[in-house]
Amino acid sequence: MIKNGLMRFSLLGALLIFLMTACSTPRYSHNGSRSSSSKTKKYAKKTRKPYIDKAKANRSTTNRKASVAKVDKLYLRLNVVASAEKFLGLRYKWGGKTPKSGFDCSGFTSFVMQENGVNVQGASYHQSKLGKKVSKSKVAPGDLIFFGKGSKVSHVAIVKANTGNSLEVIHSTSGSGVRVDDINNSNYWNKRYLYARQVIN
């Protein structure tokens, strides 16, 4: 009897020890991972990297690059106009390609563009094949405008400004050398207008 009682007491003690040991094991979080101590949590917080949406970051970088390119293009256009204005009043010279000799129309556009890193060469007819066509209402400073009769190109000019009502160009004319004309308000130039080309990409 005493023996049986001791055995029961021993079993009960073993059970209590087991339960106490089980209660002291580390707890698990809801996702099945073992809970960290406060020290581990602090370390994890310090070293945790922020989430980066790579697709969004790439879009943002692309947009920034596009904006920078747009600004650079605008500066280039304005620089082309500023370069052209330096030669206002310079005499006309048929076949002339430098300020020293004087310019004809294509020599003038070619020199000004080359001065700004834009490759434009040849006579006005050859220049009329460069770049892409743009409507008269959408031409911008630095674009080229071509004049002639029928479909034959005989003259080229650089756009200075387009306000809608007026369309100013800088060109080297046989009568007055390098000058500014508003072709929308000039019967002579308006009726000879053929098309415009965008050579600054």
C-alpha cells in the first residue's frame, strides 16, 4: 500500500516537473516563428531594410530622365536662336558658309546648327530631308522652315519664335543679309512657305 502510494507520488512529481519544464519553453508567435527577446527585437529593428517598390522607383527615374532631357532640349533650342541672332546684319554671300565670307541661306543654318552640335549640312534642298516634319502651328525655336515654289525648295530659315499670330524666323536673305522676318505677316514669305522640319531631337 505504502509502495503504491510512493509510486503515485513519484509519478505525480514527475508530471509536475514535466509541466513546469513545458511552461518554460520559448513561446511561438502567430506565424509559427519563435518570439524574439527584447534585445533581438531591437537588433532586428535596427537592421531591417525598408521595402522598396522597384517598379515605382524605375518609373520615377525614367520620369526624371525625361524631364532633364526636355529641359536640355529647350536650352539647346534657345542657344541655337541666340547663336543665329549674333549674325544679324551680316551680309549675304552666295555659297558663303562662314561669318568671314558671309552666308547664303543654307550656309547660315548649317553654321549655326553645327555651332550647337547639331549636324545639318548641304544646300537647302538636302537640309529639307533631315529630321522630321512638323506642322506650322507646332514649330518651335530652332526648327527649320523651308520656302519655294510648288514642291521645289529654294530657301531655308531658323525659327526664332512662334506665338500663333506671328511666326518669326532668322535667315540670310539675298536682299538684306541675316535678318528677322515674321512670315505669318509677310505676304512674300507666307505664300512661299512649304513646310517645317524638326532637326533637334
